[in-house]
Amino acid sequence: MTTTPPPPRPAATPAQALSAMDDLIAASMIGQQEMAQRLGLNVSDLTCFAYVIQAGENLLTAGDLATRVHVTTGAVTGILNRLERAGYVTRRPDPEDRRRVRVAAVPSAVARVHELYAPHYDRLNALFADYSPAEIAVLTDWFTRATTLANAYREELRER
């Protein structure tokens, strides 16, 4: 069985890559706002819920969420209160420390979110299919490193 090589990629400069990245970020921000509205949430609450989903059975604490979303534990308590009232999460006692709670996603809420995002992720997976495993490795490395840089810069700004 022969596979067809990926199409040649057009040449691009770092400035063009940054411009394309800015366009993706803007489209993603607007898209997240629209997705959150459709789910009856705000973007911060949806972001926290996404982290809860991502954690799966490894339930997060409120402190874990505060760290990931870069908000105070007081702010995350408000977020969790809203998510709980809206039927997205439940809180469970931490079996190792009764003073802490763990956050679990409500399965029907996970299904609603997946239903909304599935067509978009299907299209992204089809787009990834146009790339070789080596190219996907480069993309994954770049996304990971760019996220680390963005988080570090945000921390620097907070310290100023």
C-alpha cells in the first residue's frame, strides 16, 4: 500500500506565522464566547469545565482549577458555584483530605459540551490528517512550547 505524500507547504516567514497565529487566537476567542453562550456559561466557567473534563477520573481540587485558570481560590469558588447550579459539576469530598473537595463533571453536561464541540473537532482531526506524523509532532511541540511561553509572560506581567 502506498501513501500519497502530503502537499507541499507554502513558504512562510515568522511574521506571517505570527499573523496567522493571531487570526487563530481571535477566531478561537470569539468561538469560545459563542460556545459558552450556547451552553449558558461565561468563558471562564467554560474554561474551568474544560479542565474538569480533561482531568477525567483524576478529579481536580478547587486549588488545581485556580492554578490552571490563573484565578484566586475565591474566584474559582464562585465559578464552581455557578457550574454546580447550572448542572455541570458536583463536588465530592477528597478521600485523602476531608478539608478539600474534588470536582467531578456531570455526565449529561459532558455530553452537551461534546455534542457542541464534536463537529469542530471532527474538522480539526480531518485537517490533522493532511499532515504527516512528523509534522504533527512539530505542531504539538510548537503548541506546547507556545503555551508555556504565554503562561510565563502572563506571570511576568502580574509581577510588574
